[in-house]
Amino acid sequence: MTNSKLARVVLWMVGALLSFSVMAVSIRELARGGLSSFEILATRSGVALLVLAVLLTVRPNLRVHALPRRMKLNLFRNVVHYASQYAWALSLTMLPLAMVFALEFTMPGWTALLAVWLLHERLTPSRVGVVVLGLIGVLVVLRPGIASFNPAAFLVLAAAFGYAITMITPKQLTMTETTFGIVFWMAVIQLPLSLLGSDPAALLGVIRRTARHVRAARRLDHRCRRVMESARRDRPAALSARLASP
């Protein structure tokens, strides 16, 4: 891998970590507002599907990538991903954020082990080091025998293992499928799973609040446009008055 490609990978990973951090804080705040984990995940999948549907409408060339292919592997990946995501979201409401993220970072270790078993990749010394350091990190965070143990930590560890599985399967999917197709079917499969455990009244409340925010944003945008147009019209008159003054 060249230095430029490595830099791009690092930047993408930094962006992913930042987005996960924002998502974690958002999930905790939405849970405090009364939404369940099912409803939060339903909102996430619904918004994602809406954005993807808009892209399919304005860019017809993407439609070929949304055709149903390799659906058994897509279904397996997304059911495991959804279960892991639910466990992770639930743990965010039960544990400090620092502990959740510390335990979640065992995922690279699980991924390295699963890659040896499922993808027949070689277990190099650096990968062994990742696994060992990950286990040591878990012991440092959990401090068995020293601090009181919170069983919710098992939710994060289970989620990390599930996420590792979902990191392995895209290697198989990307041999024939595009990133757009993988993300599209993730939203299509996971939205019904979320709706099964959601309260329709709560989701309607989310839609109503979102609609109010959209209307308020449109009104603000309209006012800003009027102010800018007024400023553009008044500027020549003000300049002429300034030039005419002694």
C-alpha cells in the first residue's frame, strides 16, 4: 500500500470514529428523550433509506447496484449487524461512554481471529499482538475482582464480536457488489427489524418533530434570503448617498 492510499485509509477511519462518537452521543440523548433502541434504529434506517431512495431517483445509473443479489449473505450480515447494533445501542444507556468505546475496540482482535478461520488469512505476529493487547485492555477496563462488575459489559463484548463478523462478510460481498448496493440492502433489511419492536406512536412523534424542524428551517432560509435581497437592493442607494454627501 502506497503512502497516499494509507493516508486516505487513515482519514476514512478517523471520519468513521468521529461519526461513531456522534452517533453514540445522539443515541444516549434520544434514549433520554423517551425513545427505545428499536425506535432509534428505525429512525436511523428510515433516514438512510430515504437518502438512498433520493439518490436512486436523481442518479438512475445506481439502480443496477440495488438489484437483489447474494441475498443469503446480505441477510446473514444484516441480521448479525442489527443484533450487534441493538446490543451496542442498549449498552450506551447502561454504561459510561468511555467503557463502551474501550470494550468496543476489542473488535479488531475478533476480526483478526475470524479472518484466519473464515478467510484463511495468515496470523502474523502483529495480529497476535493486537489480540493480546485487546484482551489486556478488556481486563484493565473491567478490573475483575477489584471493581464492581456490570453485566452490561457483556453486551458491548457481544456487539464487538458481531461487528467483527460484519467486517469479514463485506470482503466476500465486495467481490461482486458495490458499496452502494451493500448499504442499500442494509437499510432495506434492517428497517423492518426495527419496526417490529417499535411503538408506532413514538415514530409518528419523531416524524412530526422532524417535519416541524424542516418547516422552521425553511422559514429561516426564506427570511435570510429576504434580508440578503434587501441588502443587495439597498447597497447602491447607500453608496450613492455616501458619495453625494460633502
